[in-house]
Amino acid sequence: MKSFQITKSSVTVGGADLFLIAGPCVIESEAHAMKMAEAIAAEAQRQKMPYIFKASYDKANRTSLSSFRGPGLEEGAKILQKIREKVGVPVLTDVHDAHDCARAAESVDVLQIPAFLCRQTDLLAAAAKTGRVVNVKKGQFVAPADMKHAVNKVREAGNDKVSLTERGSSFGYNNLVVDMRGLAIMREFAPVVFDATHSVQLPSSSNGASGGQPEFIPVLSRAAVAAGVDGVFMEVHDNPKEAKSDGANALDLKNLRRTLEELLAVRSAVSRV
């Protein structure tokens, strides 16, 4: 596993410190995204935890055609750049199309490949060629060991700054499970992040939308930290019931402090073993 630092930031991926990726699923408005970035950054700073803000400018894989997708590439990129500059933290966003990568990379530090697209060669190569960090989510249909092929595509395109994120595997219909062995398997060839909120999602289980079991976010994230992950990913919202995307599996902002305290306590305990 190769560690690396996010350019112009204090965040090291695969280093000694557990880092946090967090924010709302999608940019709902500039004001809301900025509010969430500032609130989460303040809590991360309080916990002395390296932090990357996350929000998507376009959710191209929504269950329904009528679902809210976000402001789009151009407006979304401008909002993300403002957050990056004002809040002073690295920023991550999803890219669904190879043609979006260059523009998105002008405004963010990390390009994230969605789980459904983790095998898309052109998208992986385009993200890699921007020189930004590439975070690839493991597909719900992919064995952990097979994610080395996605990593190799990024590296062979000229970019060694690649990490993997576990978000659960399909278990029957409308359900996901996490095999903790996969975290160790993937960590053999790249730093690994655990997606604590999508792992409790119940895909397409709620009449054209996804459901979730957010009460299990602390349980699974503690287990993942104990298993040795490098970072934790959480979609965090100040009012999950009113969120425009993935509110059913989001962590309520009011629960963030306690959750991070628990994760850092587990990390500290494991590091002493």
C-alpha cells in the first residue's frame, strides 16, 4: 500500500491519522453546502481529524428520473471551489462521465468514481490523467481482490494517487452487507476508506427511492476502524428527513461528534496493540 498527501493540504491518505470524508450527498444549494462544510470542518478540527469535504454536483444514478440530481457541473464546480477556498479544506466530488473530469479537477482535490462505474476504463483513465487524487468506490458486484484492476488502470494512466472505498456488497435484493475481510484484502494494494453511510443503504427499497438503517452507522464504522481502514466516509446532513438525496442513510449532523469520538477511541486502542 502506498500513502500520499493531497496537494496543498495537511491530509495524508494512508498515513498515521484516520481521516474523514464527509458532507451532504448532493449540493442542494450553495448556502447549504457551505453551512455543512463549515460545521463538519469545525468538528473535525475539534477532534484533530484530517478532513475532506464531499458533495456531488450531479447524481447521475438516481433511482427515479424525477429525483433531484444537483446543480450540474459548471455551477457545482464553482460552489465546490468556493468551499475549498473559504473553508480551507480539500474537496471531493463524484464524476460520472470522462468528459467531466478535467473541469471538475479545476475545482476539487479528489475525483471519486461511483461504485456502479468502478470498471469503466475511460472514466478511470480520464480521472487519473487530471493528476488529482482518484478515489474508486468498490462496486457492489465486485470481489475485493478484483479491485486491484481498477487501481492498476489508474496507475497505468500515470497517477499513483489512488484509494479505494468499501460501500457494501449486494446481498439478495435491496440489501447490502460488508465483509470486513475485504478491507484488509484491498489495503494490500491501496489505502482504503470505509463508506459508513452507503453501507447501511437499502437500495431501491422505498417505492422508487433507497431506504436505509442509519442506526447501524456507528456499529459498522467502529468495526471498520478496528479492522484498520485509513479513512471513513460519511454523508452527513443537518436534516436527513428533508435531504434531497440519500437522506434515509445519512448521519444526522447532531450525531457527528459522538460518532467521531468513538471512532478515534477505537483507532487509539488498536494502535496500542
